[in-house]
Amino acid sequence: MHRLCLLLMLLSGCAAAPVPPPTPTVLCQVPAGLLATQPPPQRPQGNYQQREVAHYLVALHQWGKQGWARLIAVKQWTQQHCE
């Protein structure tokens, strides 16, 4: 008797149609200007001096700082417009 009940429970689960996953809802879209990225600075090539490396590191730091500033701006924008 227990086997019959178990078999019926298992078969009834197979007959049910699978539920489709919910579609994601976009509630807010960030302006394209906040998502624009700048290309990273060019690395020194060939026979370069330490001065060129220093200039590259400064440019790389500024590039990264601008990227973090963009992320902060996106976060602030979404907090103001999307919540």
C-alpha cells in the first residue's frame, strides 16, 4: 500500500507542466553618458625610460579614479531615480 501511494505521488509530479522562469523586469535604465568608458592609457612600448613609466602610472591612476567616480555617479543616480 505504501509503495502504491509513493508511486502515485511520484507520477503526479511528472504530469505537471514546468513553470517558466519569471522574466526579469527592468525598473530603471541608467543614462548612456554615465556608462561610457574611456580606453585605458597606452603602455610604454620598446626601449622606454623611467619617466615614461611614471607618466603611464599617473595616467593609469587617473583613468582608474575616473572609473570609480563613474560608478559612484551611477550609484547616486540609481538611488535618486530608481528607488
